[in-house]
Amino acid sequence: MHPLNCLLVDDEPAALDILTHYVNQTPFLKLAGRCLGPIEALQKVYSEPIDLIFIDIHMPELSGLDFIKVLNGRAKVILTTAYSQYALEGYEYNVVDYLLKPVAFDRFLKAAQKALDQRSPLTPPNPTVPPQPAEEDYIFVKADNRTQRITLSDIQYVEGLGNYVSIYTDQGRVVTLLTMKEVEERLPERRFMRIHRSYLIALDRLQYIEGNEVFLDKKTAIPLGETYREKFFKALESKTLNKR
């Protein structure tokens, strides 16, 4: 039986360090990532398989309880907090367990074992049953002092601006504090590709290639970087008819 992929979510690095140590000491758990905020955690959940999430109730942007609502059953949840009065409310959201900080290892282990015991119902009883529909088609980013939802199918391309990026969508431009590498890691590879040090495009928006430029429409030309050229054309091979 493969271990449970765990995601740790807490805005306190010290709390994340303790949970990381506990996960590493538990043979049936595997650390899939650490997040300082729920929006970052949601993006990770929608981009890779996560079985179990440890999240603090008191978080910026979204509380742990609001996070569970948005999560919509995609993973099991164990809540952590320094305030015991939230325990009853947490159980009403069908969480696996509730851990009171500071979390002792034996209590952590007991909660993790409960999550492992509940794993079977999440596994389809018949392996021939078709998989569930793909992940939701959106991400969240911070922009203009708010957390904004962006539908992936609306994204045309992304331009890097140092520690910021401009995300160009059908609705307009969104500027957010992210690096190009972070954006590249969070967007699905089958739909988006980095073609230049400062540019990433939505592959379904590609219209034609001319010289060292990629055109998304007649007016939008994106430079094709030499470093990314070989990988880009290799990705297009299966869709190219006349390869000579």
C-alpha cells in the first residue's frame, strides 16, 4: 500500500516544521508539500494527487473551515489550532480529526492512523470504473488587494516582470506577485508552455509560428527563446502533418 500524500498548511513556519518532522517519522505518510496559505494549497491540490491535508483553522484569505468547503471532498482533512472551542464545529465538516496545538507526536500519529483507516472508501471498488472528471479549470491569485479567481481557459499568455507576472486573459490583464517559475509549476504542463525566459503561452491559443515569433492572433506576437525552441517544437510534433 503506497503512503498517503500529505499537504501541510499553516501560516506559522515553526508549526510547519513540527508537522514536517512528524510526517517524516510516520512510515505510511509522505510529504507532498508545505504551504503558508490556503490559496497556494488549493492550487497544489488541483495540480497533483493529495490524500490528506493538515491545515490550521486560523489562516489568511480563507479560514480552515472555508477551505474545506472549497476543497469539496478532494482530500481528507485534519484541522490544527490553538483554540479548543472550534473542535465541535470542525467535526461538523466531517474532518478526520482535530489536533490542538502544540501537537504531540502520539496524538498526531493517532489522527494520521484514522485517516489511513478511512482511505478505503475513497478508492473506487471497481478498477474498471472510468476516472472522475478532470480538476477544476481555475486558479486563485492575489491582485489589487484581493484574491482573484482566473479560469485557465481564459488565459492567453503570461509575461514575467521580475518578481511579478502579468497574466493576460480574455477579460484583461492581472498583475500578481509571482515568479515565472512559480507560474510554470502551478499551471498544467499539457496546456501551458514556457517558450521564452519571460513568456509562457496557452498552447490552445497558438495560431502560427513565423521566424522566431509565436503568434496567438494577428496582433499578439510572443518571442521564441533559443533555449526553449527544441522543447517547443518537440511538443508540436504529434500535431504537425507535413514534418518535412
